[in-house]
Amino acid sequence: MKYIVKQIMESDYGCEERPEGYIAMDKVILRDGDGQEISMEIPDKELYEKDINEGDWVYFDVNNQVFKEK
């Protein structure tokens, strides 16, 4: 199933330091073709590496890895 990325919410840490080895996660709101919305946490780095932005269509493989539809 494919989803449109409705919103990406990056975590705000203010002036707190992140623990060593911490992986920054973004909350991503997705909507399917039937209008149902779900939210997932996806590593911030992965969204940047795959150039996934609000308004993009994405899908997930059997391992729950996100991919941008071309």
C-alpha cells in the first residue's frame, strides 16, 4: 500500500544534549488512498537520505523500510 506524507514532525530537544548513540526519530503522519491516517516514527537520517518530504508518496517493504515512490 502506498501513502502520502502529510506531515513530518522533527523532535525538538531545546538545549538538552542527546545521549551518545541516540538515533533522531521523526513522527511522520501518513494517509492512504482511502483517507485513513496513521503515524510512524522514522529515523530523521533515513528521510534525508531518501529525500522523503511532505507531499511525497511512499511505500513500505516487508521489512517495514520506507521508500519514495518515483
